[in-house]
Amino acid sequence: MIISSKKYTQGQVMLTVVIFFLLISMTVVLGIANPILKQVKISQENYSSKKSYYLAEGALEDAYYRLISAKTLGSTEVLTLNGGTATTAITTTATGKQFVATASVNNAVRKVQAVFALGTGISFHYGVQSGQGGFVLSNSSSVIGNIYSGGSVIGSGGNMVYGDVISAGAAGLVYGIHSTSSVYAHTIGNGGGGTTIDKDAYYQTITNTTVAGTRYGSSTDQATTSLPISDDQISEWESDATAGGTMLTSDCGSYSSGTCVITSNKTLGPLKIPFNLSISGSPTVTITGPLWITGNITISNSPTIKIATSLGTQNVAIIADNPSNPTGSGIIDVNNSATFSGSGSPGSFVFLVSQNTSAENGGAIEAISLSQGAAALVVYASHGLIALSNSINLKEVTAYKTTLKNSAKVTYDTGLPSTVFAAGPSGGYDVVSWGEI
């Protein structure tokens, strides 16, 4: 029997054609699919990159919020969100802070950096603010600005306050002053000292008081509030000072009995000074960063303490704080005609800060005492007594308790709006730069 091979030959041809067709189809499909897959991969990487960028931005903003609100802020902060992690490195510089946030989502890494200039880190609402220790004016002392007190505000019969006066809480008491604006207190006036108010009076009880405006009896007592610079913020400034190094006795003009004496021109800061500091004579001391003195500060005769021109609108703190003896040390005494000046830019002031706690504990030690001179100076003692006398002119004063006598005058120059007071310029850290690196 003869079998024809023709049909088998036709089958082989068909199989060959099918194979070639499949190969060509696969080539075409792969040729189309590869660019699509690449585009999908690029889109996924781009999406991950954008997520990393916004995560880095979020981490930087979180750290910045912690900075300006005086919350806990370590040298490294970690933020985890939507499968990604951002690490922010915080570095203290001579003039402030540098933050670098590095974020990674699916191995897509983005970095954002921000640089902040060290400022006050806070905002003052009032020209003068006292805690529960209250505020006392005597002789011909006056305040150009607003007064807020967590205790009483007491004058000697005619002390001028060119602004509003608040004595907060149910124990609020104001008498013996002449306010050119309004007064808010639970009790206004007493039988022993006349009180004059050029605008309105808000009170529960009033006596022996002249009110040119409207009397609002049965008014709600003003709320008490905390002082504007927290201990955490001051500790942060102390850390910034320490980061700049520690002063040696050999760096002083002279050193005797635990006191560093400076009598000639000198540049200081940021710096920790682990002993008492005395500046006397007529030198010019230029401050380039915060100073932390772990003892007492005495400034006498006619020296000039000024902020370096290069710091621009920044403020600089000089802190007296002795943690081992808070009730008997950390005292600042400024007398004669000492002069304080900013960098030359508007809004630049020296901050004198005392952490002495004598007044808060019922003692009579003056945490900060000033007589004559001053100018571009803010004084702060949240736990102590500030005593001002003679022809002193300050920009702002805040303390647990404050006394003014003789011809002392406080001129309000910093602050923010409040629900009661007129507006003023704000405080805080300045953002020097912010962007991706």
C-alpha cells in the first residue's frame, strides 16, 4: 500500500507558519508592553518620590512647630506615615537652628532643609507683665504701654500708665494709678489712694475712682495667664549657649574669687560662663549668641552691651541661672549708665533673663535690679522680683513681681495682639531658608 506524504508536508508548513506568527505576535506585544511597563514603573517611582517629599516637609513642619511652641525637641525626630519614614536631624548653630529632614518611601529618598535664626522664640502681649507677685509703682515712675498682672497693680496716687491695665482673677485689684486707657479688675480703687481712668472701667467693686468713660459693673474677671517665656525655652537657650563652648578663667580680663571681670572690649557668644560675671568701666561687649552665666551678673559704670551687626533683627538672651542655688544666686545688677543696644536693625534687643526664685518663695532678693541707662533691653524674671529705679528706659519687663520707683519708665516696644490690648510687632524664630537639598 502506497501512503502519500503530501498531507504531512502541509502539516509541517502550517506548524511553521503558526510558530512564526506567535514569535512575531510576542515581539509586537513585548514591544508595546515594555514601554507601558516602564511608564508604570516611572509613575510609581514618581509617586513614591512625591510621597517622600511631602513626608519630609511634614516632618520638618512638625519639628518647627515643636521649636516655636517650646515642646520637647531632641537632636533627632522620627515621623512614620503611610508606609514611609522621615528622620529630622536638628543641629544647633551659632545663630539658631538647622533642620534636615530625610524621608524614604519605597526607597525613594528626598531631603528638605530649613534654617532658623534664633530670636526670642516667644511673643509678648504686654509692655509690662507680672505674675501673682503683682506690680507696684511709686514716686514718679510710669509705663508707656499696657500692664498685665496676675496679682495687684498698686500706685502711690498718680503714677501714669499710658495704656490699659489688667489685674486678673477674682483677687484682681488696681488702685493709686492714672490710666490713660481702660482698667480691668475685680476691685478698682480703695479709700487710701485715688484712681483715675480716662476710658472705661470693668469691675465687680469700685471705690474712690474717677472714670471718664463707661463703668461696666458686674464684669467678668479677666482670665489669668502664664508668663510668655517658659522654663523649657530658657533651657533651650542655655543649651544653645553651651553648644558654643565654655569660658575659661584665662579668657577673662581678670579673675578673682569666682568672678570673671571684663573691663576692655570683648566679643562673646554663644557661650556658657561657669562663674560670676562682672562688666565694668566703659568697654564695648559685643554679643554674637546667647550667654549662660551660672552665677551672678554685675554691670556697672558705663559699658555698652550690644548685639553684633551681623545678627540683623535677631534678639540675644543673657541668662543668669545657677541651678545649684536658685533662691540665692542667678542675680543681675545693672547700675550707673550702662547702655544696651541691638544690632542696628529694627526690633533687635538684648534680653536679660534671671532664673532666681526668691520672690516666688516669699523672699525679698531682687532677681534683677536696674537703675539708669538701658534702652534696647528686655528684662525677664518669671520666678523673681525685678526692681527698676531712677532714669531707666526699657522696652519690656516681665517678672513674677515688679516694682518701679523714682523716675523709672518702661516703654512698650514688643508684643502681639490680644483680645484686650492693641497690637504690636510679633516675636519668634525667623525662617532664613526652607527648601529641598
